[in-house]
Amino acid sequence: METGTGKTVNIRYKCRLEDGRVYLVGERNTLEFVVGDGRVPPALEQGLLGMVPGDHRIVRVPAAEANLFPFPIGSHFAFSTERSPGVAYDFGPGAGGDVSLSLPGRPREYREPLPAGHDVFFEVEILSVEDR
């Protein structure tokens, strides 16, 4: 079945900026939505039209629409992987409040939120297309 307005689609996606920074997404990062319901940027919906399960495509979403995408809370783009080896900090709840944990030997990436004014490129694979 072909992707079209009113169809429910399930996509696997990976996002990147024009400068090559990649959104930190795993292979299982999927999204299901109805094309035309306005839950994702219009450019992304338009870019998916006519695709069938198994198709791959890169869709450019202009900066003005990028904030309309439902990025998971806390998602960030990778900025740099340069960090002193063996030094990292995580924060988590403790008995008396948040605590800092030193995690030697575990490399970390510096991450930043989606920068304003940048188009986002969605590398999309259609997993399924169904009637509503």
C-alpha cells in the first residue's frame, strides 16, 4: 500500500543537520502517525507521499518546521565526541536527592539541543502503511 493522506504510517528515521551532526537515534527509533493530521512537519508528510513499505528517502525539513517534529524529550544532536577518556559524570536520584556518579572508563559525547535556524534531514524508511 502506498503512503497518502489519511493513511497510518510507521517510519524508522534518523536525523542529521547539513553540517553532518547526527541526532542520537537507535535502529528502533520509529514513529507512527496519520499522514495529514499535522502531528509532524508538513515537509516530512509531503516527502513521504507515494512511498511503500521498504522504501528509503531523505526528506529535508526546513528550520521553520523542525520544531513541529515530536522529538523525544531530552533528545539532542551529537556535537563532539572529544572528551578525556575515563572521565564522565551522570546524575541520578539518591536517598537524599540527586547524586553525581563518576564513571571511569566510559566515554561520553557532548550533546546540544537542535540549534535554531537549521534545516533537518530525515533519513526515512517506511515500515508499514495502513488504512486508518
